[in-house]
Amino acid sequence: MIMFNKPCVIGEEYQAVQEAIQSGSMSGNGPFSKKSERMAGEASGNTACLADSLLYCCIRNGCYFNQCRPW
């Protein structure tokens, strides 16, 4: 089950939030977006990947392309 309203904390989240606040870059197309695009591209074997800032859209699109439902 995907918990939509409960954060998943696995270790480095607080450090990443602190880094984002200190850098002043909290919007899309910043260093975290670029890093996640690179990591997703490497993991999937694609040369390009576009990060979506809306988690629900990512889940919905993933389910759509895999012909499943998110619920």
C-alpha cells in the first residue's frame, strides 16, 4: 500500500532538506531535480528522464503505462 499522507524517512531526508534551504533552491529544475533525473535515467537505462514534481502524477502515469490501478 502507498501511504500518501505519511512521509517515508529512511536516513538522509533531513540533510537534504537542510541543503535545499541553505542553497535557496526549493523549486523544480534545481539540483535535486537534476540529480533524480540522472539517477532515474541510469537506473532505467535511458539517456534522458524528466522528473515530475507531483508525486500523484508520477504514480498515476506509472500505473497508466503499466496498465494497473493505484488503489
